[in-house]
Amino acid sequence: MEWLRVDFKTCYLGELTVKKTIVKIFDDDSIEVTGNFELVDDEGNQWNHHGKLQLCRCGHSKAKPFCDNRHAQINFQSKVRVN
């Protein structure tokens, strides 16, 4: 048997599954990204994360690209729906 170490978990290669990426846009709030993904800037630098993060949508976060909940302070309102 071959073994592969991935993200601090040991998996048998024949049974290795990859968690899909889900992007959820919350009403009046942030964008949540979960799953197997990379977050990189325009120069290709990668942010460390553990498979789940909240991204700023209001534009007022002091921790961009991450959400710091300032949307609540500024009464950010946006409801996005699939057409």
C-alpha cells in the first residue's frame, strides 16, 4: 500500500477524496469560502488558511481581504440572489 500525507492527515491513495470548494455570499455580510482552495494575491503570494475563511464584501475591513465585521458598524446592505 502507498500512503500520502496531506494536510496533517494520512490517507490511502486509492481512497483519497478532495473536498469541493463552496463560496457562500451572506446577506448584508461577508463571503465565506470553504473547501480545498488557494487564496493568492496579484503577485502570486499565497495566504495561509485552514479550509475556511471569510472575505470582506463591504470594502471597509481593516484586515482585507478578510472580513473583520465592520459591515455591521457601517450598516452594509446587500442581498445577492441567483437569477
